[in-house]
Amino acid sequence: MRNTQIVTDINEWKIGKREQREMAFDETDILGGKAIILMNDFGIWQFRMWVSGEKKYVRQSLKTKDKTDAISKAEQKVFEIGYRVNNGDKIFGISVEDAVEQFLAEQKKRVSKGEIVKGRYETISTHLRHFVRYIGGKLKANEITKTTLTHYTIDGVETDYVCFRKDDDVSDSTIRNELSTIGMCFGWLTGTGQTNVHRLNLPFTDKNKYDIDNNLIRRQTFTANEYNAFTHAFKSYVATKKNSLSDAELLDRQIVRDYLLIQANSGMRSGELRQLLWKNVEFLNVTNGNKQELVARINVDKDTSKVRMGRTLMSISALYFQRLQKNTKRKEGLIFSRDGVKELHNSFFYKGFGKVMQLSTIDKARKKELVPYSLRHFYITKAFSQGMKFEQIAVQCGTSIKKIEKTYLHVDEQMLANIAMSRFETTQHKYEIRSRE
């Protein structure tokens, strides 16, 4: 009898606990059971709705502790999701990179059936690799819009697919073929329900339309005084007392500071820097007259290069690398990372650049024109004005001689002044440049 009573007590205790748990979560049907809301352990209302077509739950926080407000927000979400489903939209999507892989898998089947030759498949694969590189790979296929090829922002700079590919010195005919392949891919993806874009707007490949805007590059390039003001602002940017920074916030700012300084002193692209590993950096002593200078020898892997070509370069930024080793307490893994494993997104450095720019004494109007890529512009124009040859700059920066000539030959005003005045003297001088009011 006693054992029976104990079992009964235990069962009642379990039932009581279950009832408490159910009351704590307080599940409530929305619009006749189309969705539910429930409260989490912190008293915040959550939304949950089953999307039968994709066999997945939509789970989102309603970010409120008020039940009436939660019901109102949940009903609105039901209407929004229902509208998208009725219009054939995918609520859940796969990345562009995964979507392209699915398309390529279908093209491989066509090769085995004899519908296309292996060479054609390889060409399609190459075309789409450039498209994934343009997108960045992580964007969802159902997030692509009709204007993605004509208006897209990379590293904070608005561009389009034609401009993006012309940076690689490819011909108009090659770009047109790539656009045709991309269109074919998205036609297939639309048919399989991975995207709702039936047709992508294509940019023009008119040669004159995409000539490099040298005036824009000049505006986006730091002057010597602006660069000095920019670097001087780092003192305030990493000042712990002034900013009341936590250890984590301070480390983030130290990473941003040395990232930007190394970019300005190496001419490397942002993607190359973000993926740079400590094993690819070596410190060397170089004799400069009677002095020994410490330099960093950097090996850029072809897989991290925009043009998929590896290269080795040297930079005077060795001290910045060493300072970063000390601050991160690491000598392995990713250099510009909190833990050496996870790559920091470009937006992290873009926001840091903006904060340093705010703290600098650079003219307000000029602050709007300067972007992180301005540091690469600054490096190249400075190297050019100091007498480095086109081929030397091209090797250092991982681009072509043609690209350097076309982009930067007419940018350096000091060089233009020297040319203009050269008819008067046989020796070369530097002439002061002043704007004429």
C-alpha cells in the first residue's frame, strides 16, 4: 500500500510539473491555428508557423513581452508569409553557391548523356565561378533581384558585373558569354523553384560606357595630408580611457587599425588580407644604406586572390604584423580574426574605417568620398610617383601592367605637373600644385 502511494505521488508530481511547463510557455493559436505564439524562458514571445510546401517551421522572436502586442505581430507575420507563399516565393532558400552547384550537377548529367561535351561543361563552370565570386557566395538564391547584375555593392563600392569583370581585363565578348551562361543558370533555378527571378537585367558591354573614371579614382585617393590625419585618428580610436572600451572591443579596434595600416602599406586587396594566414608571413631584415629595415614577406595564395594567381610581395608593415601578434596572442591561423579560425566579414572593417574617418580631422566633404579601397589607390599612386615601374607595381598588387597604366597613369597630379613643366628645364623638379579659384 505504501509503495502504491509513492507511485501515485510521483505521477501527480510529474503531471504538475508538465502543467507548470505548459503554463510557462502558454502556447496560443493564431488565426485559427495557422501559427502559434509561445513564451520562452526569458518571457519573450516567439512565433512559429509551418510552411507545408517547404516542410519547415518559420521560427522568429516577436521581441515583446506583451501578449496583445505579440498576437498582433504574429497575425501580421501570418499574412506576410501567406502572401509570399501564394506568389510562389520560397520562404527558405539555399545560397547562390549551392544553387550553382545544383545547376552544374545537371550539366554533368548532360555530358554523360552526350548532350554537351566536357569542354562546354568546363566553360559553364568557369563562367559561374566568376558569378559566385561577384555575389560573394553566401547570398541566398531567392534574394537575387532583377538588378543584381546591374547594381551591386562590393567592399562598399557600387558596381555591376561588367565593371567587375573588366577589372580582370577580360573582353566584352567573354563578358557577354558569361552573362548568357548566368541567364541560362537562373532560368533553370526558376524552373526548380530556387529563385523567383525569371529574367535578370543585363548590363551593357559597350566599351566606351565602361572606361575607367580617372577623376573618380583621384577623388577616392588620400592625399598625403589626409592620410596623416587618418592615421593620427587611430590614437583616439584605440584609446581605452576615452572610449571606455572592454577588452573585446579594444581587440576588435586593434585588429581594424593594423588591417588598415597594412593595406595602406602593401596595396593588398581586402579579400586577400581577410584570408591571410600567419604561416604566409615572414619577417626579414633588409639593408638600407647603413641601416637594417624590418620588412614582411607575404605569400598570397592563389585561392584567396581575386585573379586566382598567387604572388609574393614585401611590405614595410612588419611592425604592424608583430603588434597584432602581441595583441591577439597568436602566431597561427587567420591573422585578422578574433580566434584565428573565423574570418571577419568585410563589413566589420568597413564600419571600423568609418569610425576612424569620423575621428579624423579630414574635411567633411572629403570624408564622404574616401572609402577603404582608397588605401589601395593611395599605395599605388604613391608608389608610382616615387618612381616604381608599372611592372613592379603590378606584381606587388596582383594586377596587370595594362590595368595599372589604364587606371593610374593620369591620376597622379604631381607627375602631370612635372610633364607640363619639363619643356622649360632639363632637370626634373617637383612643382607645387594649387587650385585656381
